[in-house]
Amino acid sequence: MSSSDFEIVTTTTGVTSIRNIRVNEIMHNPVGPWIEANALYIDQSNLNRRLTESFQDELVIFDVGLGAAANALAAMACARSLGPNSRPLRIVSFERDLELLRFALVHAAKFEHFRGFESAIENILSSGHWSDNKIVWELRQGNFLELIETEIERPHLVFFDPYSPKVNQEMWTTECFKKIRKKSRETNDGGTSLFTYSQATRIRVALINAGFFVGFGQATGLKTHTTEAATAVTALNSPLDRAWFERWQRSDARYPFDCGPDQQSQIDQKIERYFSNS
């Protein structure tokens, strides 16, 4: 993509955001990037509490879909607000195309949350690395499905925010979530929780099929709820319930994108076992 693929827009709620002209998607519509980043990823993950726990080891976040960096900057702003007593934080951002971030930096004056982080973004774009006291921010540029295979870090939190399945279907498959699950931490190592804006049935099924426990995430924008997943069911704020299971049984979109007809009965059995054991 090029900078001409993006434009500054005002959402229906009066917030400044960015529209990808090529795919016709507005980032974090309609609430804007900063409100959604904090509500969906920072507040919901209890990042403030996690960063004030008495752990000496660093907290690791996988920021999947760096985009215009709202989620990464929100995490860093949270850590900075806690001062010197904050737990060390490492953010690993994954992004294939950096043109959106370059475009956002050119228009940084329109985004208040960029203030104070301009040099951090410049360093990420130029060298793929930035650090400040207890915060380390690293960029992994390229195909996520390939990069995750060789990633040495293991996340406590995953902020999963790629483009929607309409234009980026491979990122919303069982295969993708299995790769993340393989890198995740078990309970005795701090566990891993994943948060995403999607509320789609087939996305939740893909997460379950990949080995995650799945729950309802909090509302954001026009969505009545989002999705939370974790390596332990006890980490979920609101696990999927029997009512969801019954809706899944009636759904016309009940299977993951990468589920072939010959795999559907296997998915049926797995989801039925998942709820019979919950």
C-alpha cells in the first residue's frame, strides 16, 4: 500500500480516525483509535493491575496488527503512568505493511495520543526497536503466519487487531490461532489471554478449535460484545454460555474459514465436548 491509500476522516461520533480507501475500512470505527484501544485492550486486560503486580520478570504483549500503533501506544501510556514501580514491559508488534503508520506519523498533530511518542514511532519505523526505562518496543515486519513460527518471545497478552476477515481471512483461521496457542504460556508460567474486536461465531469456534478457552469481551463501538480467549478458563471474565452454544447450533456460519466439509463433523464434536465439560 501507499500513503495515497489512506485519508483522515471524522467518524459518526465526531472522533478523528483513518480510512483505508482501498479496502474501505475505518480504523476503530466509530469510537476512534484511542477510546477503543483503551477499552478493548488496556482496560479489559487489566494491564494496569498486571503492571503493578510484584513480578520482576517483564510482561510481554503481542500486538498483532500494529496499524497506526494505537494499541501499542496505549500500553506504553499505561506503563508510563505508573512511574518507576511499573513492571518491565515488552511489546512485540507484528505488521506486514508500515504505510499506515507512516501516514499516521505525518498527521500526528491530529492524534493527541501520539504526543510524546513521536520519537518512539520514528525509531520503530527506522530500526524496528525502541526502549525507554522499563519499556521495550520491537517490530516484526512481514507475514505474521511465518514470523510467529520463529518468534522467541512468549506473550502474556495478545492484542489481536488485524484487518477484518473480509480482506484478511488467513489471519482469522484455526491455523493462525493454533500458531498463537503454540507460543502461549500455560498457567504455571503466567498464562496467556487474547483480546480481539470480533464477535463472529466462526472466529470463536476457530479459537476453541485451536485450544483456547473463549468468552465474551466487553462492548465497543457498535458491537454489543467482543471476544476474549485464554489458556485457562479461570482467566476469562465471561465464558461463552449455553445460550451461545444453542445459537451456534443454529448458525449458518458455524465453522472456521479453513474448515473443509470433511472436517465439519470433527468441529461439531469438539464444540459439543467443549460445552459438555464446561
